[in-house]
Amino acid sequence: MTVHPTDVGDAAPKAPFLPPLRIRDLEFSPPVLPAPMCGISDRAWRTLSREQGCPLVFTQMVSSEAMVRGRDRCWDLLDMDTSEQPICAQLFGSDPETLAACAKRIQDAGATIVDLNMGCPVNKVVKSMGGSALMKEPELVRRILRAMRAALDVPFTVKFRAGFEKYGEEAIAISRIAEEEGLDAICIHGRTREQKFKGNADWSVLRVVKDIVSIPVIGNGDVKSADDAMRMIRETGVDGVMIGRAGMGNPWLFGQVCARLSGLPDPEPPTVEERLDTMARHARIMVDRKGDRGLVEFRKHLVQYLRGFRCAKVLKTKLMGVTDAEVYFREIDDMKRHIADLEAEAEAVAAAGA
Ligand SMILES: Cc1cc2nc3c(=O)[nH]c(=O)nc-3n(C[C@H](O)[C@H](O)[C@H](O)COP(=O)(O)O)c2cc1C
């Protein structure tokens, strides 16, 4: 059974390992946040991570330029309304006035917090001077933050990397500017833009920045377990932990980290049935929100949910080509009934091939 921080039965919590994350007048406890991720942090991902105890969720980033051009796709990508509060909506762009106007729009649409993306390493974004490219332009950053701050009443945060090419210096400079311009928190991913998602995240800059600024600092990069989260907090003193890729196909990770930071016992790992049920529910929410496209988009999650199943290949083959949602969910039901046989069969095949 999955134990949620809010549903702990008889287990008496010890003292929480970390106090709530305070972003201006808002408190988030336990301070465990699912990362904003393009194509991933949609309504389904946000629902599941919130159910596991995450007190604040993030939309994926949307382009301020596209938003002012009136592209409805931006609002589809955000797929956000007041029922999801507290929610942090993320923008990217490079023009101060455009970003400020869009920040106000997403605030008015129900964002509890507005975040600026200054970490995206993708060439197309960097070429337009958005995402991580801004880290090289501190004066432009100051103008952007000032304009957005003036446009917003809600808390305002920024997420960036450990640097563009060189580790550390730019991140320290941006942290200082963020504090001077009245931002309410910062989040740092311990990789440079050069690294993209390769190599290991280096958390040392988090510790340096924590000593320099007095606004909350959220740490991000390579947190794959509750032990990693504890280690990041111990080594750097961050006020909160953000988790991205390791939560894909494994929303229980959020529950595990939430429990640990709340001083609760480690939850039981999910049963096979729970894993398949959650996988189906994730797909169902995506289909409900996006129609048939939801099933296609779900494929990247499917692969992750099936990690660790001996019969993953068989299950994947069964589901990958299915385009009809009802057939899809019938197949998953069928798998649930026969999973023990499928796993035994896969083991026998593996043993025969060994
Ligand atoms: C597919 C993908 C999409 C991402 N999209 C965004 C995004 O829209 N906004 C953002 O701030 N970071 C984005 N990121 C970066 C993550 O938020 C996070 O900083 C990064 O994955 C490192 O954390 P992790 O090691 O826990 O995954 C994305 C990462 C991935 C893998």
C-alpha cells in the first residue's frame, strides 16, 4: 500500500526533516516539487505528483512570444485553471515587456506563482535568446525580472542552471540579481547549459548560493531517491527539492521523498497491480484532456512505467500500436489479470536464452 504524507495510519511522524518551503506568504510542506518538463508536466503528471504529497506543481514552459501572437496552443500546453491551485506557471522568452504582459495574463488565469525559465538548453530557444541563453546577459535579465516583478502581484520565481558554459559564476550573478529585483525564490539545476542533461549534476553551486542570498533556494538535478534528496539537503542546505526525470513512470518517488522529509516511515513500494492501475489512470487523464493525441503522448510514460517488469517487451508491443483508447484500457485490464503468467513466461524465455 502506498503511504501518503497525508494518510499515515498509525505511524507517528518524527519531526519533519525540513520546515515548509516559504515562498513569500505561501508555505509548502513537505518541500518536494515535481519539475516543470515540456511534454511531461501536464495535467496528468501534476495530478499524480500532487496525490503523492507534492504541495505545489509546475506547468511546462510556454513561449511568451507565441502567447502574445495569440496562439491557443500556449493555453493548451498550460492546461491550467483555478482548480489546480496552488500551481506555478512557467514562461520563457527574452523581451521584458512581452514577458511582463504574459506574466500578468497567466496570473489572471489562476497561476499561484509565475516562474521564468532561464535553464532551457534547446538550440531553438537559446538562439532566440531565451532559456539558458539569458544567463550570459545579466543586464537583460535585470530588466526582464524588473518588468515581470512590476507586472505581478503573485510570487515570482526563476529557474536556471549552474551556468551557461562555465560552472558557477553566472549562477551566482543571476541569484544576486534575482534577490535584488525582489524575486521570491530561485531554483537551480546543477548542470551547465553545455552539459544539457549529460554527466552528473553538481550541487556545489547550490551551497554557495544558499550562503549568498536570503530568498529560498530550491535544488534540482539527479534526485532519484529519498536518500538523494536527504543528501542534497545535507550537503547544500537548500530549502526544497525538485525532482524531474526520476519521477517519470514512478510517481511513487514523490511519495517516498515526501514521507522521508516529513519524518514518516518509508512507504511500501507499489504492488504490480497498483503500478498498472496508476499507469492506466495516467493514460486516462491524458486521453480525457487531449483526446487521441493523449495516447500517442503517453508512449514516453508507458516505457517508463514498464521498467522493471520482466515482460515489459511483451506489454509494450501489446500497447504501443493501439490507437483506440477503450481497446488500450481493456488491454491493460487484461494484463492485470494475467501479469503473473506473463512475468513467469518472460522469465522462462530469459532462462532458456541464458
Ligand atoms: C523532457 C524534459 C523537458 C523539460 N522541460 C522543462 C521546462 O519546460 N521547464 C524547465 O524549467 N525545465 C525543463 N526541464 C528540466 C527539468 O525541469 C529539470 O531541471 C532537469 O530535468 C533536471 O532535473 P532531474 O535530474 O531531476 O531530471 C525539462 C527536462 C526534460 C528531461
